[in-house]
Amino acid sequence: MARRAEGVLRAGRLIYLMGPSGSGKDTILQGLSRLMGRKAYLAPRLVTRPETATERGAISVSDTEFLQLERAGRLAMSWRANGLAYGVQVDINDRLASGVDVLVNGSRGYMSEARKRYRTLVPVLLNVDHGTLYQRLLSRGRENALQIRERLDRNARYAALTEENEQAGIMVVDNSGTPQEAIRTLYQYLNRIRAGSSSHHAPDTARDGQRPTSSRL
């Protein structure tokens, strides 16, 4: 049942988790989803990459299938990064409207567009130290040496924006340690800002049904 505040429907929040490849976004989202239970919906992410055992929160689609979904207006958000296309299906709008928080594995390069679309968006950035990130990328075996170097270089560029992140109201969570620590930190933060907020606006879905604008990184 949708939550109400002072007789007014309270829209769910879009918990928009960002971070470099290998930072553990899927693990954090899954742990957060378990803690939040029925109050949250973990949105699967579509990606134009063959299915892998290390990407449990993703649905693999072909390039053609992705373009068809995008053109039909069936994606609430879509973007390009690392030579791949990513998207989140439009059903998240119904979840948000019903008062459920939606958890999304998002992109740093797409955040400004996502903020325009969703006024209830809560931006969260995962940080991981360089050495730990390298070992995680290496161990998952999804990228070759060149791709790993490109991801590390891309992360270094974004890591230099720490001050800008703080000014933009982005919650920064360090995930260089155990996932449980990061999950607990994020869960407590979300509860704290929920308690400190008297009301939330409905998601800005004026462009639902139209082809989303993609962001290339």
C-alpha cells in the first residue's frame, strides 16, 4: 500500500547508486534490498552483454532488442558506457507512484538527466580505492587487460570530483572494506533522510512513453 503523509500520497524515492565497474554496486543493492524488504523494489538493469554469473542484477539483451525497447518508450532511463548500452524499464514509474522506493544501478554520466526526470532521486556514489578496485576487476574475469585499464582511468577521472559530489548533494559511501559496512552505512543514511523529510514530490514522468535521451561516456 502506498505511504501517505498528511493525507497526501508520498511517492517513493529513486535510490540511484553509482560507482566504477567492480565497485560492488550489485552486491550493495541486493543487501540493501534485503534490509528494506517490501518497502523497496530492486530494478533489474538491462545490458547489451552476454549473461554472466558475476552480474546477478542484470538482464542480458541484444543490441537490436535494446534499440527496440528504447524506441518503443519501454525504458525509463537508458545510457551508453564502456561500449555497452544500459537501461531500466519503465515499470519503475508505477512502483514510485505507489510509494515504493526503487533501487537502481545507475551511471555517473547519466545522473544529471536522471535528476531531471525524477525529483525524488537520491544520488549515492560508491568509492573504492585503486588497488582494491583493480583486484576486483581482475578476479571477476569479465574484462581484458585493456578494458580494466580503461575502467580504472575512467574511475580516476570521476574520483577527482569529490568536492563537486559533496556540493551536488551526493552521498559518498566507501566500499573498500566489507560490503556489510557499506550496506549498513547506506541503509542508515536512507532512514535518516526519510525521517528528516516531511514530504516528497511525485516522480517527474512527463516524458514517459517518449524515447529517452541517452548519455555517452
